[in-house]
Amino acid sequence: MPLDLIKTFTYLTIHLTIGFSVAYVLTGSVALAGGIAIIEPCINAVAFFFHEKAWKRVTARRPMLG
């Protein structure tokens, strides 16, 4: 398995574990925490897509700052 794919899966595991843990501590519900842990990354992925599109428009208008 390519290293970048392994890195992606390990990051996903960490992300889901933290999301579930925080939601469980706040709600005390395994079902609710599980739902939050699954839904949040999906919403985050959609938000990231639009974030990237916005940044492409910004960088197309002017040279990169750096």
C-alpha cells in the first residue's frame, strides 16, 4: 500500500477517534457521538472543497504572498 494512502487512513482514524471522544464526553451518548464522528468529516470535506475553490480564485487574481 502506498505511504500516502497509509498516512490518509491513519489521519482519518485519529480524526474519527478524536471526534467521537469529544462528542461522547459532551453528550454521554454512544449513538450520538458516533453520528457526529461520521457526519462531521463529511461536512468538513464539502467545506474544504469550497475553501479550495475560493483560494484558487484569490490566487488567480494576484501573485502568491510569501
